[in-house]
Amino acid sequence: MPAPANDTTEEALMRRFLPLADHPFELLFGVIAALGGAVLVVSGAAPASINATLPIVVVRAWGIVQAAAGALIVSGIITRYWRPALLLLGLRLERAGLWPLAAACAVYAVVAVVHAGPRAMYPGGVLMVIAAACVARARAVSRLEATIRKYVGGDGWRVSG
Amino acid sequence: MASEWLTPAVVALLAGGAGSAVTTIVRARVDWRKARLEEDRQPVELENVFIGGAEKAVQALQVALDRAESTIGRLERSLSERDEKLQERDRKIAELEQDLTNTLARLARLQERCEQLTARLADLRADDRPTLGDR
């Protein structure tokens, strides 16, 4: 979308990143996963249920997976709006991050319920729903990629048409 | 204790998620390399893609033009039918006007004839009066 001639650089930048609000859940869950995972890996401050039930190596792995998932999702969404020609790359990065985020959320849900019993049913349920939403979104993104490749003729990297 | 099965399950889940991510990224990387190679080696294929797209666009345009042409033909036919009806009506009006003109002309002739006869009658009456006076 070409910016009007009298736009300042800041306004053009804002207009370019404004459509990020189209994906608030994906973006914000990605940000929280990246930040939470990074903090966990750096400081080792894992939630009590995770610390109590899992070995430290697995806890670290959980943090790394979560941080990587968040970073992939955020970078995928930002890439699409920063460089519209790299639409397919952005979708693939987002999809690559959604699967590990689903796994990380499912892990937390299972661990919380196992550790705290019925008291953790609500947060466990919420986390499982987030995991299911991640899987559903990953499948939707996959179908979207296939449709774009079919009709626009993307070569798996850039949108060529 | 629950942690006996929990740790392997968690590891399997995390490995599954990470594996999916790595697979997706590796596949994207492979596609990217393939696309770069194809771009370098066969730019003609890319042109063919554009040409194919252009052909499809031209075909779609052709269909749209055919449809527009048939619509124009239908409209032209209905217009010509309407023109014929209008011409027929004009012709009837012209005939009626001609009849009216003929009737007016005939009426004028009759009126003139009538005036002539009236004048002649007046002349005859005028001619008759001196004759009576002479007697």
C-alpha cells in the first residue's frame, strides 16, 4: 500500500505496523511465550508445579521451547507486515512457532493438574484450550499457505505474483 | 508417583513440538534454496508462469467481451424493433396529416364554390330588379 506523499516517516511506519492488530492473540501469546521462556532460561525461575515435578534439564528444555516458539511466532507475524513480499516466509515462521507453543502449553497444563489436582483444573483447562487454538491456527495457516501457493504462484519463499 | 510417566510424556510433547518447528523451518529453507536455484537456472519458467497468467487473464477478458457483445446485440435488436414501431407510427401520423390536408383543401374549394354561387345569385337578383322596374 503506497503511502501518501505528505506522510512523515513515523506515520508511514505506524501505518505499516498497524495491521499487526489483526492478530492480537497470536502476537501477544507469542510475546508472552518469548519473554517468559527467555526469563525462565536465563534466571531459572520456573513455576512451582513445573519445578516440583520435572527434572531441571526438562524444565530448561521447556523454557527453551517456549522462548523459541514465541520468538518464531512474533518474527513470523512481524515479517509479514514488515516485508509483504515475504508473506509465505512469515506464515511459515508463525506455523513453526505454533506447534512448540502448543506443546509447551499442554505440558504446563498437564503438570499443573498433576501437581495440584482439581484446584488446577481451570488454569489447566485454559492452557489446554490455548494449545488447541495453537494447533487450529497452525492448520489454518497451513491451508492459507497452500491457497496462496495455488492461486498466487508463490515459490515457497516469496509471493511472486 | 505421577512423575514416573510425567517426565517422559513431557519430553515427548516438547520433542514433538520442537520437531515440528524444526521440520517446518528446514522445509522452508529447502524450498528457499530450491527457489533460488530455479530462479538462477530457469528464468524462462518464471516467464512462463507470467505468460500463463496473462493467457488466463486474456481468456477471462475474452469471455467477458463475448458476454458484453451478446448483451449489446440484444439491446441493438430491441432498439431496432422500437425504431420500426416508431417509424410505423410516424407513417400513420403522416397519412392522417395528408388526409387532413386533403380534407381542408376540399373544404376550401367547396367554400370558394359556395361563395361564387352566392355572388352569382346576388348578381342574378340584382339583374332581375331593373327588369321588373322597366315593366
